[in-house]
Amino acid sequence: MLTNLLIKNYALIEQLMIKPHQSLNIITGETGAGKSILLGAIGMLMGKRADTKTLMHTDSKCVIEGSFLIWSYNLQALFDKLDIDYEDETTIRREITPSGKSRAFINDTPVNLDVLREVGRRLIDIHSQHDNLLLGDNLFQLQMVDVCAENQGLLKEYQVKYQEYRTIKKEYDQLLAEYNTHKNELDYNKFLYDELAKANLQADEQEKLEGELKLLESSEEVKLKLNEALSLLSRAEETAIIDQLRTIANGLESISELSKTFGDIYERMNSALIEVQDLTNEIEREEEVVELNEERIEEVKERVSFIYQMQQKHHAGSVAELLEIQATLENKVNKVLNFDEEIQSLKEQLEVANKALMKLGESLSLTRQGVAPDIEEDIMRLLVDLGMPNATIKIEQKRTEPGNFGIDEISFLFSANKGVAPQEIAKVASGGEFSRLMLAIKYILASKTSLPTVIFDEIDTGISGEIALKMGKMFKEMAHRHQIIAISHLHQIAAKGNHHYFVYKDHSAERSVSRIRQLNDDERVQEIAQMISGSTPSESAILSAKELLELS
């Protein structure tokens, strides 16, 4: 319940404060006086966005603050969930600075707009003229049926199962699509894999083969150079280097014992001779191995050429990359071959999830089906009171594919006239009929919900006379369970209020501002009389105003 509302520097409001009654509060005033501005400010407390255009004076900040008595509405758990300090009298504040920065607070704790909306929608329900269009929305109609059927717990349980079902189905559909894609590519991928696997590539193979090929193609030159070296080292009969080194070594050996220096020279020469002999032997071995092998050259060329072809085909820069591609292809092939098992497993999970979902969906359908006749009867009874004795309302329930709200589509069919088949509300209801239908539905919902404050913005559009009196009576009855704030242009409704507020424009300063004041008894008589007969009410209008107030 809203206990106090403060608005500063908002649109045409310089500053105002009201303390609404716990029951029925009526707000009247001329068109353009600022009644809708007042609603806009309350909307800010519920998390609506704002900018510097909302500032009356651009050099000062805008402040909107509301105090709510909430001890009886079981909101402790919500505050704990949102990590906000709970207080029986909770204060919500919005501030917009001249720079355009918006800040929100709940019990002096800074919060973002999402948190503000979450709390705000539990405290206030605003119904404006535009909300009449909601009446033609199938989802709104479905939600109304669920409120009357008290389906909140069952619907929440269904929605948990629905999200589980959607998660599994999404995974199943993706796997199936992937399977179909890979299945079409299986033959080609298998061919590519088999080709690489059959080649039995080795990581360092290319470098070794290229080195071998280079040697093989140079074998004639290599053999020639090795033979030339051997000729100089050992094969020349009189000038072989080894023979000459051996002669030198023998000579040095004969004088090696004459001094340590000669002995060291001999040792070094003998070591050189041994090293040259080892080198000669190694050259002889290599010379014997090296030979022109055309068959091997062709074999290596073919292998190297095959590797180059594979690299070009797969856009690879090395054998190592080809081996990675081979492993990837193997995984793709094996994945397709193993898809059947994965698909079957997910299919079974999907069937189990669908079965559980449909069971809850059927339960929802049954509760909706069960409560529909009562809703129809209640609405038609209220419409009779609101001057529509021949109105017919029919709730049509159709089966649909599972969705977030169940397996039903709900349509409210309406006819205002006897003998005319009911049709969708959006197609047949006039403005006045929309208003009366919405009031009837809000009246029913008010008995099923625990919203502390309900605000009606000229829901009485298109209403007059006796119907207005009955509408005012309905407001009064709703106010026994909820705090009602109604913006109205009808004197019959204005007379029903516990508090009556008058919104007007003050032109006494350089700039016009909107103001609001609570009317006393005499002022109420005058205001209601003016609503009856104009700015200069007659005696009969004043008597009628007094009579209306006495009857209220």
C-alpha cells in the first residue's frame, strides 16, 4: 500500500506530496492539468526509463519517492533474493540528475532498473486506457485464466520441465543436423582419410627423402670426387699422401728419442697419419656404397611428389600438418559412425522429458478447463451490473504445441448483443465495451491476487449514467481488499472516494506548473457539482453532488 508519494522537479510538477488513503482514492482534474504526469512519475518508481526531458528545471535534479506499507504481502523472500534490506515500510526513490544520470534506491540501497521493476510489479498495478488492448491478447487471457485457477505453482513446475525439454530438444536437433551434414560428407571424408592413412606418412619423412634424393641425383659426381680423393690419399704408386706421411713418420721416429721436442713432433705426426688412414678407410666405404640407382631415384621422386600433392590438396605446409588433417578426418568419420548411438540416447531422453512435460501440460489444461465456466459466469454477471444484460462471453480452449505457458491457446469470445455469435474481443468490442470488460476482469483478478495498490487511469471511458454508479460501486468493493487509485472524469465515481484529489495548473508564476491538493468536504461538493454541470454549477447540481456523497 502506497502511504506517501513525493515528486520534485518532474515535468510540470515543481513539488507535490500526497498521502493516499488505504482504500479508494479518486483523482480528478481538467484535461491537460497533469493527471497523466502523476502516473508517469509513479511509473518511474516501477522502473521505467527516464532522461533529462523529465526535468522541469534542467539545473536541478528530479526526485520521486514513494513509501509503501508491505508487511502483509509476504515479500521478505523476494527482498532476500534481491539482496535488499527488508523493512515493513519500504521506501523507493528515483533520482535524475541534470546530466541525465538516473539512480534508484530501495530502502537507501542502490539498485538497478531490473531490480526496481521486480519489486515494483509486486507493489503496484497500473491500468491505463491503452491497456484495454491487452484484453484482446491471447497471452493476457491465458494468464487471467491461470490466476483464477490458482495455477502459479503448477505453471512454474511446468516451465521448469519445459526448459529441460527445450534444452534436450535443441541438443537433439543440433546433433541430427550435424549427423545429416556429416553423413553427406562421409564418403568423401572417408576417401580422404583412407588415402592419407594408406600413405603411412611419418613426421620427418619429407626432409629425409629430399636429402636422399639430392644425394642420389648427385651420385656420379660424388663417386668421382671420392675416387679423386682416394687416388691422392692411397692409390698413387709413388705420390700417395699416406705413403709420404708414413715415410715422414718413420724418419721422425728415428730421432724421437734424441729430445722430448722431437718425440712430441713424432707423436703428433703419427696421430695425423692414423687420422688420415681412418679418413681414407671411411672414404673407401662411402665410395663403395655410392652408386647410380635409377630405380631408387624414381621411387623417392614418386614419394616426394605424392607428399607435395597431398600438401597442395589439403592446403598443408608440412607432413605434420597432413597428419593433423588425417586425425581430424578420422574423428569426423568415427563420429558419423558413432552418431546412431548418441542420437538414440538423446531421443530416449527427449521422449522421457516430453512425457513429463505433457503430463504437467495436461494438468494445466484440466485446471483451465475446469475454471473457465466460472470465469464466464462471473464476467457475465458483472457485465449485467455494468449495463450489458445481453452480453455473452465464451472462453475457447485449443490444443497447441508445447510452449512456455503450456499446451493451450485461450481465446475470449465476446458478443454484446442477443442472438449474435461470440467472436474474438479485439474484432467486435467497442471502446466502452472494452472498458467494462476490462473492469470486470480486473475486479475478478483483484480477488485472486495480493497486489497492494491498483491504479486505474480513466478506465471509465465511454461510461455514463447508471453504469457509472455501478462501476463506482465496484471500485468501492475492490478497495476493501486493495488500495485503489482511480483517475476519473465521472462524478458518479468521484463521489465514491475515501480521498478525493484535484489536479490543476497554477499559472500564477512565470511558468505554469501542475499541482494537486486533497479536497475537503465542501470542495468535494463543488468539484463534483462542476463535473455534473460545468464550471458554474447550478443548485440542482450541488444538491446532486451532496446526494452522491451521502450515498457513498
